[in-house]
Amino acid sequence: MTLTVPRRPTPASVQVGRGLFFVAMLVVSALILLPILIIAFTAFKPVGEVNAFPPSLLPAQWTLDNFARIFSDLPFGRLILNSFVFAGGVTLCALVFDSLAAYVLARIDFRGSRLLLVIIVASLMIPFQATLIPIYQLVSDLGWVNTFWGLIIPRAADAFGIFFLRQFFLSLPRDLDSAARIDGASEFRIFRSIVIPNAVPALMTLGIYTFVNNWNDLLWPLVFTTEQDMGTITSGLTLLTGPSGIIPYGVMMAGSLIAVIPLAVMFLFVQRRFIESVASTGLK
């Protein structure tokens, strides 16, 4: 005989609280999605509707002229390729160099390691703008202006990435390292065969963060590229402003919408793994 315990009715106050929480989440979600919807709908509006007052959210007449103009007014295909090379190159280099530095700081005891870690963490306090001019001077002396070398190499390593991966490497059991050393494995073999396979969640989290941050960056490619063919999507969109200061908002929104699509597709493919990565690395 199976006994069933009757469920207690949910108090009215709890139901009201849940309802208010649901309504609040709908309002917050609408506020977050509203700018994205404005960008998407403005990209399909003709010039007359974009400049009309009062503005409307939905276009009365849908058009693809803005998308045609973004490719005719700018070498937009080249800008997209440059953005992929820039963001992808920085991400790949950062994952390699940050993981190597983090492994040394987390798994190898040597004199001065704590001081080195303090210096790396302290560098996070320095504003990016304060180092921009010295870095540009160095890149210019090397002849790397308007090259992918000048865009990627200065960002090949990042203090945040080193600190982030170091904290994750510290959570891995050191018994794995000791067992590998007893078997005669070198430090690089331990790093490649033991630490990296166990650090995939952290590497994925850092990789997505680095790629998105550099894909959306405006100031860096704007400073280090002066030729139109070497620009990225973000820096290329700034060229749409004419001599008279008139901004073609419809064309700019079309370019912005195209720039968002690769990030949205990437997140859809890695959404589940990304959430698991954030949870496993203890980020909130």
C-alpha cells in the first residue's frame, strides 16, 4: 500500500511574490531587448522613416537598401574578415601565453613568484588609455602600424587572463603533477597532457570573453590602423559619418546588426558549455 502525502496549498503571499518576480523579469528582459530591437528594425527602414519624428519602432516599409549601401560605401567584407583575424588571433595568442604564465605561477614554486603575481595583478589597475601612446610608439618603431602584427601582438597576453587561469589551476590536485614527475614527465608534458585537458572549462570561458571583447573594441583598431582596408567592423562604421556630420543611421544600424550576428551564432552553439564553464570556475 502506497501512502501519498497531500501537498500543502501554496500561501497566497508566495504566489503573489512569484507573480511580481515574473513581471519584474519580463520588464527587465524588455528593457534589455529594446535596444537590440531598435537596431534590428532601424536597419530595415528607408531614410525617410529613420529621420521621421515621432519615431516608430516597426518600419512601415521594409527595405534592404541599408544593407546594400553598407557593402557599397565600405569594403565591409574585408572589415568582417579583419575583425575575425584580429579577435581570433588575439584570443588564440592569449589562451596560449596566459595559460603558460598561469601554469608557472600556480604549479611551480620559485623565488619571486609572489612578487611577480603582485606586479601582474597591480597592472590591472593601470588604465588602458595610459599605456596606449607608449604602445603605439613601440608599434610604430617596429613598422607594424596598419598590420595584423600591430593589432594582435600587443594583446597577445593579458593580466586578467593570467590571474583567472592561475586561480583555476590552483584548484587542480597537485597529486597529478607529482605522479607525472615520478614517471619522468617534463613540466611541459604535465602542462600539455594533464593541466590543459582539465582546464577546458576555464579556457573556454576566457576564450569567449577575449573574443567578444576584441570583436567589439573600437579604440584599439581605430588607433593602430589608418588604412580603410585594415580596419575592423567597429572602426569601419565610424567612416560612415560624412564631412557635413550627417550620420546615415539606417546604414550604421545595418552594419551593427551584421556585426552582432557572428557573436549571437557563436553563443548559440556554445551556450550550454559556456554556462557550465562559468559555473565550474566559480564566476558569478
